[in-house]
Amino acid sequence: MSDAHVVVIGGGIAGLAAAAFLSGAAGGEPARARVTLLEASPRIGGKLWGGEVGGVRVDLGAESMLARRPEAVELARAVGLGAELEPPTTAKAAIWTRGALRPLPGGQVMGVPGDLDALAASGVLTAEGLERARHEGNTEVGEDVAIGRYVADRLGREVVDRLVEPLLGGVYAGRADEISLRAAVPQLLPIARGGGSLVAGVHELASRPQTVGTPVFQGLRGGIGTLPEAVAAACAKAGVDLRTDTPVDELRRTPEGWRVVAGGEVLAADAVVLAVPAPAAARLLRADVPAAAAELDAVEYAGAALVTLAFRRADLPEPLSGSGFLVPSVDGRQIKASTFSSNKWGWLERSAPDAFLLRTSLGRYREEEALDLPDEELVARSLADLGEAIGLTARPYDTTVTRWRAGLPQYPVGHLDRVARVRAAAAGVGGLALCGAAYDGVGIPACIASAATAVAALDKLLTPATGEGSTERTMGA
């Protein structure tokens, strides 16, 4: 290990992962530096957060992680949670559209269909919308394009409104007509540029051996909220100085490295990893890295409210089936999705067999008025939509509303170019790297991967020089 001191600012999963990689807490790698992690809030974990509703532990933020990317599963195993990994009990989801619950058609990728027969059988589209999808248009794709506009040109507006929009909305709470294809669904970009059939290309992608038969998502027994707790425990064991309730007031470049003012204390750091949302990063970088700050100021966010409802199973007129449903915004409902948590996660059903937990989400990009409503109004709106969608008449015995204001960064066309400019500006001052949901993806594996990228960007600084017996470190000032 070098004798460098790295300050990680931000204790969400990206910051925790960066601290784990730097300290050797993630296993498989030696410690690179002495690490101090500073988190402004009273707790670590960011949007990975568990709590109790109706006496049952349940996730109040992210509740699953993409399993077809390795980073999150590997980190969970590295910090001792390998035995707790558990795929969903059911992945049978539906779309509540055109007045009925309809099965989410198979063979699609982020709502882009690869099987028009399955799409027809689902009843999601009208006859006119299905006929339009069968006659693909043709549009050229340059460096990037908004996924909604591209799919509308190729397959028609209904495919976007009733499939792509609700699926993307579940990830970004954003608008398909503004979200970058290159940034959000990069696996579709070669298909789009290839000039052939989009449906055939998606079918081939969805039929690959590494895709078929493997779970799309993984959970953790006890909830995804246990992951940051385990990473933090591993970091502490590896010697990381983990501080909560410690907002950073100032970050300045010095000839020796960085000066961090936090909690009334001045810390000297050889390097800094910024793992905070874009507005907070912009504020801290404005004095010394104004080019990066200007780019980060332009990143927009969406907010969402999660309403978690606990019912007694005995009060349900009949068992609910499936993992839940999505709601297209074109249908004008209050909620945008509902997850039947007790159906989806076997560990939850086993731990609370007499309770049934489900949750709804409300709020979309530029449609976030719901976040300002009282808790009881959000519960009432959720119950009204659930009553209409699935005939739910039971009353919950406990409820919890969790608001994630400015929780989801938006990825418009040109987002990846903006990220490249931010990282170039950071590299220009030396000893600085950035990671988190605002850069390479909003999912848990993407955030962890961005932490690995940030740590790799500091390798030259943290690796001792080997020439002529010298052990001096190089500072890219």
C-alpha cells in the first residue's frame, strides 16, 4: 500500500465501493491508500435503504440489482453476502393499459419488441398500433439519438407510449423522447446503426445463450439495503475512517494535493473521489475545476415517491399474482408502477407469511407535484389506482412514504459526451475522480463500475514509482 491519503466524498453505493476498492475491503486487491469517507447525511447507503413497514423489514429504495452485469453480485460476494443472493420468485410482470392488466410481452429489450406475435398476444397495443409495428420504418442513426423518437420512427408511437416509456420510466423516471439510446440502452445502438430490422435485431439479442435462462435481477435476503451495510462493515474492518453527519463545506486544490473542509475540520488529501450527485459535485468543484462544474450544473434530475403498503393476507379477497405492473403515462393514472414485493421476493414471504407487502411509485421527470402532497394523499391515490387495476379493496394496516427528491439523473442525448468532458477536466487538475449515478448508468452495477473507473483513474498517483529504488509517488498536478 502506498502512503497516500484519499478522501471519498459521498457514502452511497458508489462512494462505498470506491472506498472498498481503495482499502482492499472488496477482496482480491491489495490496499492502495489510507481512506477517509465523508457522508453528509446521518446514514450511509444513499438510495439503498431498508426499514420496517408493519413490523417487516423491506427495502425503501432500490430493491433489486441487475444480475447480467457482474459488478454488484461480485461486490456482494466479496463482502460476505454471497449466500444471501436470491433471484426473484417470479418475474411475471404486467402493463396496466387500455383499461386492463396485460402481460408484459416476452422477447423485448427495454420495451423494444423482438417478438411481434408475443406483442400481439399481450393485447398491449391497439390493432392500429400493432399493424404499424409490423411495418418498420427506416431512420438513420448518427452518434446518438433519443430512444423514444428512434423507436417511434421505426415501430410507431404506440410502442413507445405503452412499452418503452413505462420500462424506461421505471429506471430513470424520465421521458423516452429525451433519453439517450447510446447512454441508456447501448446494446441497441449496433442494431440501430446496422440498418436491418430492429425487431429481428432485438429478437437475436434477447435469444442469446447468456441471456436465456439466467435471472435478469438478483435480490438479497433481508433486502438490497443490507449491501451498503456490509460494504461499510468491510471498509471499517480494512481501516477506512467512515464518518456520517459530515457535510463537506469546501474542496480546494493545493500544491500538495487537496484541502477538504468538513465538519469543522480541515483534511489534507493526496486525492479525492467525488461520489455525490452532480449539483453537489458542481458546488465543490466550482473554484478549481470550473469546466467540470459547468457541465455538472447542466445535469437534470427527476424525483419519485415510493408508497409501501402492508396488508394482512387474511384481508385480501384473493391472492395477488405476478411481480406487479407498470403504468404508461399516456393512460393518465396517478401511479407509474406497483411491485408486489411479497410475491417477488421469497425471503420476504418467508419472513412475514401473514403479511403482504406491496409498493407503488409516483412522480416523473417534470411531473413531480406528487412529492409535495401529504403522505395520506399519496396513500389514497395509490389505493384508488390499485382498486381499479387489480380490484384491491383491503385497507393496509401500515404505510410508509419515502420521497427521493432529485434522486434520478437524466441521460439526454449527448450525456456520454458531457461525462467525457467532466472526466477530462478532472484529469487535468490531477488527483481527482468522480463516480456515481450521474455518469455511466443509474443501476447498482453501473454505480459500482463507475467507482472502479474512478479508482483506476488514480492508479498513477497511488502506485509507488519503481525507478532507481525510488518509492516516491507521482502527483499529476
